[in-house]
Amino acid sequence: MASQNIIFREKDVPDIREYDVYVKNGGYEALKKALSVKPSEVIDVVKAANLRGRGGAGFPTGVKWSFIPQTEPVKYVVVNADESETGTFKDRQILENNPHQLIEGAMIAAWAIQATAVYVYLRGEFWDVAHELDKHIEEAVAGGFVGDNVLGSGWSCMVYTHLGAGAYICGEESALLESLEGKLGMPRVRPPFPANKGGGLYAEPTVINNVETLTNVPWIITNGADAYRAIGTEQSPGTKIFCLSGQVNKPGNYEAALGGITFRQLIFDEAYGGGIPGGKQIKAILPSGGSGPIIPATDEVLDTPLTYEDLQKLNSILGSASIIVMDETVDITWVAAKVTKFFRHESCGKCTPCREGTYWLDKVLDRIMSGQGKPTDVDLIDNIAKNMQGFTLCALGDFAANPIIHTIKNFPDDFKAHLTADSAVMPTEPARPARRGAAAAASGAD
Amino acid sequence: MLAEKYAERIDKIFAKYPTKRSAVMPLLFIAQEEYGWITPESLVEVAELCDLDPTQVRSITGFYTMYSEKPKGKYWLQVCTDLACALRGADEFHHQLLDTLGIEDGETTEDGLFTVEHVMCLAACDKAPMLQCNFHFHENLDLDKVNALIAQWRAEANAAPVNG
């Protein structure tokens, strides 16, 4: 069952995005089945399946749903489609190729918590995707699967899309809720948590799930928890979409059973990444986009099965499984500097350690990259990074510290190379006239 | 103004949410679609429609990068130069594009047609180098392909002159 496509059903049924094709292939049968049983029974099945959140945290989805107090009359499901992590591009493919399965999964979640509305929050750049999704929602409304009196059950629930406007922080669930309410996307102080009265969307109890997570739900309802747990490992059931990018021959999204493949298979097998361009050696892996700890591509790492628990053993995380590959020519200090620029730009500015920390990390890394670094700079940025971790309202502060702390720990020679007379040359960024760098910095366009 | 011209769309937007404030971002996109950028007058109009103070709306346009607070070229080209794209040559591609158009990052060509900016991750890492033109994606690019696109956009612009 290792190569089963639960999410990427377009591999088996090419036009599955079309409403008629989706319905003809068993589409919306899972929603009918869910509506024939009590909401609490739906939650029990998803709990028993041990579906874990695919957005990065890996929190058990059924448990999250069970936090919603049933006594409240107004409740929401919010679909997190703000996919903005460097190296992550899976949710877009799901939205483009299998949108009805997401809509169905969101409606099953909505039934399970007895929600009154579903909001799909898409990053603003998914402009075309959102307009297509609107059409698919209309089809589901016309079919009686969404909207008033769903399938004659007496329960009504509409699905709406909402576009962000370019802010990575809105992928953080409480910032996403702020943004949906028409405010600046800044994380909230918790408690109250989104599941509780006062903590969710418009202060109502709210479940927030990632696109990929919800797209698993119809399969689980149709086939049952045992069938789902037969795929993957005990602690990581089901399949996962692995976003493979960077220096591989065949970058792209690959669905595989959790624990069914190792880094080596994903990166080198012809069925997946197909190896490193130019036959170069692999040097490093970012397993969870820019935000996870970077690890050296040793034999031990390459032979690690891709699961939540096995990545933890490597002192890294599976996260959203956005795997960025770097070959032997890449200077990891350059990687740390690049990722730090991202976090400096994306820090919302609410918490001082993150706002000031990312600013100063970027400044010092610029100094190191320009050959002006001092031998004490490594200790300086290590200190700044460690004073960010654990001191912010959301995980962005922790994420921004990771590239620094783990580059220093795992690739100390790359830093040393910049702090001697013959500094390493960046492999992918050619030297440019200074005026261009200055104009780019002044534009603040990114 | 916007309220009359886009009455139906605006009504549909308000109907989605229990509060007027939630409509501020979608309405700003309508303003930008109409004028090419968020003009001070349109900002005030959006504020009135949403029962907000213009300062609150101004904070939104400042925080979110997809709202332009100044005029841009007819074709607003945003090139992703983030890590995953950069590992596949996006920095060189960005520089080639700037050289082709004879501008620096963040600038607009003299004919008012093209603005080029580098941006953070656009969730197209496996199809780098790529860019977004007025929010539409163009992927797996190189210098030849982008030159062809530029020629196509120039022809398009000549057929339908730039709106004041």
C-alpha cells in the first residue's frame, strides 16, 4: 500500500477536479456517511485513525476537534491554505487538482463540530486558485453538499474563500484569525485558545486545519480508522505529501506512506527526486522548509525513514515535509543568511525578541557574507538566536533562530571559511554592483 | 465610485462575514484592481464602507505586501528569489530580467509598463525560476521565455493603451 494515492487522486483519475468526475468516483459519499451518524462518532473515527495535522505541528486532528464545546451555538471551521513556508507547495497542488475532496473533508469536519460556516483562508498569491475554488464550492452547493439544509439533514453550513495579501505570519493560526477579521496578521496571546469561547474566529470556538489534513478525512470516513492505520507507522499513520525542492533532478510533490521511504529513496530514486544534478554530492537537507533545523546529509540521515518520530531522533522535525536539498557546492552560511532575510521580512513586529532579533541577525550575517565578519560574530549571532527561542508569542521567533543555531552546530566550517582571509564564494549569487543591492534593500519590495 | 461600480461584488463580499471589518482586505483588492494601486481616495472610501478609520485601513495596506501604496507598472512582476528558488538560479534570473528591462529592483520602466520586485516564497519551489505578473503565475522560466513574455505583454499594451 506504500504507493497509494489518498490525496493526489488525479494520478489515478486524471480529471478528479471536475465535480461530475469526483461524484462518479465516490465523491461526497463520505459526507453522506458522516451525516448518517452522530457528530461525536465522526470525531471518534478520526481520533482512532490518529490522523495528525499536516501543516507542520503534527497534532492529532480528532483530539483537536474534540476540544470544541458543543454547548456554543456558533462555531467555525477554518481551512489554513496560507502555504508560505519556503519549500512548501503541496496545498496548491491539492487545491488545483483535487478541490472537491478538500471541500468534502472540510464539510465533514464542520459536521463533526456542528460548525455554522467554513472559511478557507488562502494566501493572496493563490489568486487564480481561489477563483477556481469558488466555482467548485458553487458546484457543491448546487449538489446539496454545502449550504442550506445539507443533504436534507436540517443542518446548514456555507463554505467561503478569503484571500490573504502577502504575509507569511498569517499561516500561524491566531494571526490567520486576526487577518480574517480584517486586522493586522499578528499572533494572539493564548489562552484563550481558538477552540474555546473567546479564542476563535469572531471569539467563537474554531477548528483550524491544514488543507492536506482535511483532504485525508473523506478517505478515513469511507474506509475506516483501521484501514488508515494500516498505512504508515504506529505513530505516523497514513500518507504524506513530500515537497521536494532545491538541487534535485526532479523536484515536485510526492505522496508516499509515512515511514515507507527514506530521505535516500526520496532524493535519489528515479520514481522520486532522481538524484543530484551534475552527479554532485549531497551536502545538507532542510527537512521542514526554512524553519526546521538543517541537517548534514550523512548516511545515517539519508537512511532515516520519513516519519514524525524518526526525524525527532535526528534533532530535526518532519513538519510540513518541505524538503530542500543542497549539494556540495552550497555554502550553508549563505543558506542561513538567505533564510534569515526571509524571517526578518516576515516577522510581524509584535514581539521584541523576534522583531529586533531577526533585524540584528540579518545585519551581522550581511557583515559576515561581505567578508567583514569578526571572529566573535559566530558567538554573537548564536547568543541573539538563543535569546529569541521561547520568548515569543508564536513559533516564528523559534523558526528564525533555527538556521543560525543549527548551522553553527552542524556546519561550523562554513562559518569559519568566512572569517578567514580566503572567504568562500557564494555558489548561486553572482557578484553584483553595489548600487543594485542598495536599491533592492531600499525598495523593501519583498 | 467603487460602491456604485462594483455594487454586486461588494454586496457578495459583505454577505460572507458577520462583521463589516472582515471585508476590508477583499475591498482593497477591488480598489487596487480599479486604480492599479491603493489611491488615498479609494482608501478613504474602503474605510467608510467598512466603518473603519482611514488610519486603520492604512495600517492594513502597510502590513500586507500585496497592496501597492504607490503606482506600479501595468505589469507588476514579482520574482521569487527565496532559498528554494535561489538554489535553482532565481537570483541570476532576477538580475537578467532587470538587465533586460534596464531597471533596478523596485523600479518601473520609463514607459510605465513594467515594475520588477524580488519577493519571498510563492509556493512554486519545484518550478523555479518563476514570477508572478499581476498575481498570475509564470513558471519554469529562463531568459528566452521571459523575453517572449515581455514581448507579448508589450504587444498587449500597445493594442490597449495604459489607463491613466
